[in-house]
Amino acid sequence: MTLSSFGRTGQLVSAVVRQGTDILMVRERHGADDVWVLPGGQVEPGELIHDAMVREIREETGLRLLGPISLAYICQYLVEDPVWAGIWTVFTFEVATAPTCNLSPDDPDGLVLEAAWVPVDEAVARLGQSAFRPRREPILHHLGKKSDATAGTPLWVWPDGVDNDPVIFPAQSPAAELSGSW
């Protein structure tokens, strides 16, 4: 599949913001459902990705951060849905302990209903409920890493659409099989 099949590209950002053993999450309205996700959103035209991450956290949670400390992973996928049709690249950053302050979302998009610090085990359970594989699989892998055996910033790519298996660079382990149309 190529860009001409999908018409546009876009960039998104999200952040793993930690405070002790808790992770910052936001509850968003998606149609008739509420879902818990990491804070983040679309990069605006002319905006650098790290600036977008800081802006999105401020809008969705009220926290004012200086910026990311590391890139957790990158995810790229194709979407056929008419509203979001295109090739999307998501940059997810790891952010150190956030400054202590009250969470007060002021989301101009009107999607965020609340922000909360969630214990990591509960965050993993909430994130694991997402039906959208590019939103679910990379973050569960990132939060579940127990050693530096998977060191580096993985790139997760769904070249054959989100219903098929992703290709992950670097490979999760020497035995990991890569699939996709290469």
C-alpha cells in the first residue's frame, strides 16, 4: 500500500509520564465509549514533535513540562477509515517524574474527560483493552520490558494494515521472526 492509496500523512505524539510507580493517563470520549489512553495528539503544521508533546500534555492534563527525556518508540501504520485515512507516524516519549500539581485538562478538542495518575499494573490493564493494535501493542511491550535485552528505540511498522502483524525494528530478540511485504 502506498500514500496515493491513502491520500495523506500525519504525525501524532504521546507520552509515558511517570510519577513514582504511577503513569499519567487521560480518559477520552470516542463515539459512545470512554477509553483510557496516554496523553497525546496530533502534531500541528509547522510544530516540532517535542513541542507538540509538551503542548498536548499541557492541554490534556494541565501539567507544564520542559520536554521529553527519551524516545520510547515510534509506530507507523496505514488507516483506511474515511475520517483518518492515511499513513500515521506516532512518536511516544518517556518523560521523567512530572512536577507535582493538580491535573486540570483543558482540551480544545473536547475529547479529554479527565486525567489521572494510575498505578502501572492498572494502566497496563486499561491500555490492554484497546482494540487498536498500534495503540496497544507497542506500549504494552514498552511497559513490560524487564531488561535491556530489547534496548534501543523500536520502530513498529504495520506495512500491510493494522489487521496484520507488525514489523518491529530492532527485532525483539534474535529468534523473532519479521513478517510483512518487503
